[in-house]
Amino acid sequence: MIPNSYRKRQRVPHRHTSATRLSSTATVVNSFSDKTVSESSQKLHRTSSSASTITTSPNAVTSSFNDPYTADVLLRLFVDRSPFDSDAPSDSSRQSDIQIYLHSSVIRRAKYFAAILSDCWQHRTNADAKSNNGAEGSRSNDNNNNLVQLNLAVVDDPNSISIHLTVLQLLYTSDFATVIDSASTALEILPVALELLFEDCVKSCLRFLEAVPWSEEEEKRVLSLIPFLREEESKELLVRLSPGKEDSCEEMLHGLILAAIHNHPNMAFVKAFVAKLLRDFSSRESARRVLERAFETSLKVVKESLEEYTSPDFRGDHNETEAIQRLNLHTAMTNGRHLLWLVERMIELRVADSAVVEWSEQASFTADLQRAFRDDAWRNIVPGLPAVVLRCTCKLANAVAAGTILAARQVRMKLVKDWLPVLLVCKDNVSPMLPSHKPLHLELEETFLRIISTLPMSDAQLLLQQCLSFSTRNVEDCPHLITAFNTWFRRATRPPQLENLD
């Protein structure tokens, strides 16, 4: 019977065993396969011949693995096939029943064998006490009669016998590194070492696994073994497999976004890579929270920079004030580009709802922009700032007009009301866009007019009157404006329909 102290580890589902079968050491095996382990052990090239011997004490003879002349234990290693598989064809090239000569002083390194042998010696001592033949374990001409005979069943798997032989050979060495040289090898050996309670081998496998990379399949195997490890043993593996806190993914994504837009010199490629990570991320809500957090931060910086630029402190030196003004504009420009990239990502992932609401509530910010763009100082410092701001507006407004973002009526109203004056100032004070591109202000004009068409007649009337600046010298060159007014007048001349709703 195995003492309770040796039952601390859970069984690893690596092979089929029963306590009765594995502990019935007193039963003599009447017949073994004619082939012994000598042939199989020669195939285990991972273990050198010098690593398969061990000396138990200074005066003791050297114990060699599978040495029939010095062994005192005979282990039968056999494949335990299910009765349902008895008729299934077997691989004749595989050995499924072999015997190995072992040494009790060596295999006691595995606590499983130590417990089995202790139980066996107790039974043998009791048997010897009852007999008076004076044999006391002396060897007869048939050495097998004086060996402790053990049975060890393994699961019917092509590699089971080989793996068990490897672990048994490791009992005869302290140099595990010659065998445990890959993650796959460690994962093959570890379940057997756990089952035999071979602590030194378990520690060596875990030390190797903790230090090397794993494939995805190997990681799954590591996870399957975690429940069979003690807490102190699994700790180093678990910190690699599971996050320390629940929001670690969001923190990681937020850190990647900040690195992409602020710190990395190769910004374009890094932004493209982070954009792909965001697209592929499984939780859209997490991506939403991370992008909203970065959006609010960048927007705050742009707003504060424009506020300081439009309300400077002239109490200091003139040159110092001018330098601060330049810095404010550069800060607004840099973070404006970050803001545009974030807006594009949010629209792409269809998580820009909050961004649209936030953008529609910027009456103070849009007032600062109008003051800044009426001044000529920005032209030689950040000539691209108006385009960046209008592109952010255009991206969000297009998403609203296309129905990608379903914004409330008040949000749509405020979005046009607050940002239409900025567009008009830019149109009057900013140089035309490159001829190879569709003018940005024209695209935004069309988008605002489409949004206006979704508003109540009274709101549309007020906003359309502010859109007269969209007209051109040639009336035929502004069909979007003509269409918008025609739509409004068509609706205005239609007979009231409210009484039909009663």
C-alpha cells in the first residue's frame, strides 16, 4: 500500500494504471517477451552510455541501467490495451512488452518506486519470518526468482514505451541536459516524471520549459499539465501564460497606440501594424475604450495648445513669447495628426460614436480655431494645421452622413453648427488644396449639406442660410448647394402632413 505522503501529486492522464496492478509486486510474472530492453534502450540516442550509470556509495559497485548481473528489480513494462481494442491490428514493429533490470537503490529516486519497494520489502519480511528455510533473500541459480518483480503498464501510444524507458534511464544520471534538450522532449518526459514522482526530473523539465519559447501546440500541452503541478512549480509558467490583471490587454493596446503616435521613429509602418492589431483584436469594446482614451488625450492637448496660442501672455520678452507661440502651434499640429489617425481607426472599427458626440461639443475649441486661422502667423509655422483639423471633421461628418455612425438629431445639429464657421474661415483664408486632390473644403461642404437634409425644416433653414458662401462665380459649379436648397424648398412647399398623424 502506498503511503499517503506519496499521494500529494494528482495523476497525470498519460497512461492507464490501477493501484492494484501497479502495487502487486508480490505476483510473479510467469512469462515475459523474449526480447528485453537492451534493444530498445540502444535506440534512445538522447542519453549517452556514461549517463546511464550511478554509484550508490563509495564501496558499492557501479549500477548500470538494465544490468541483469547487479540488478535486484525486474520491471515489466507493457502496453495496456483496452479490451475493445483487442481485435484491432497492432504495429508489429513496436515492442509492447519488455523487461528491464533495475536497481532498487537507484529507482528509489522516484518516490513512486520508493513507496512500492517499501511495501514489497514489508511483505517479503513478513513472508521470511513465517518460513524457517533460512533463505533470507539468497540468490539461487535462477536469478529472476530473487528479483523484486514489478509491473508497469503504459498507454497504447507509439511513443509510450520509449518515453518511459527514457525516464527510467534518467534515474541513473544527474545530467538531465543531455536528454531534455527541447520543449517537445520536456513535455513528453514531464507527465511520466510526475506520475512516478521523480522530483529531480520534474524540476529539470520545468526549468527548461520556463526558459525556452513554445509553439502554440506546446503551449496547449503546458496548460494541460498545470493542474498536476504544485503551486510553487506552476508559478513561473503561469505568469507567462496568464495576465496579472484583467485589463492587461487594454493597457497593452493603449501602450502600443502611444508608442505608434509618439515615440517610434518609423511612425508610418508602426501605425499600420498597430492598426492591424486593432482590427484583429477580438474585443471591439476593449478597442473602443482604448481608442476613446487616446482620442480624449490628444484632443485635450490640441485644444489647450490652441487656447494658449489665441490667448498669449505678453508680459514676458517678445522673443520668448514668439517662441512659445511657435511651440503651441507645433504641438497642436503634431497632436492633430495623431487625432486624425485615431479618428480613422475609430471609424474603421465602427466605434466612433463617442468621438462624434465629443466633436460636436467643441464650441470653445472651434472659436479658438477661427481666431487662429484669421491670423497669418500660422501660415509659415504650421501651414497644414487647417487641413488636419478639417480632415478630422470631414471623417466624422462623412461617417454620420453615411449612417456608419447613428448620431442623435441634436448631435448632428451641433456638429454642423459649430464646425461650419471653421470651414468658412478656412475657405476664405487658406490656400487651395493641391489640384491632384478633391478640394477638402468642397467635400466637407457636400457632407454638411447632406447632414442638414436630415434635420427638421426649421434647423435646416437656419443652417442653409450660412451656407451661401458655398456658392461660386459660376452657379453651375455648385450643384451640391443647388440640390440642398431645392430639397428644402420642395419640402417647404409641400402641404402640412401633421394632421394626418392624428
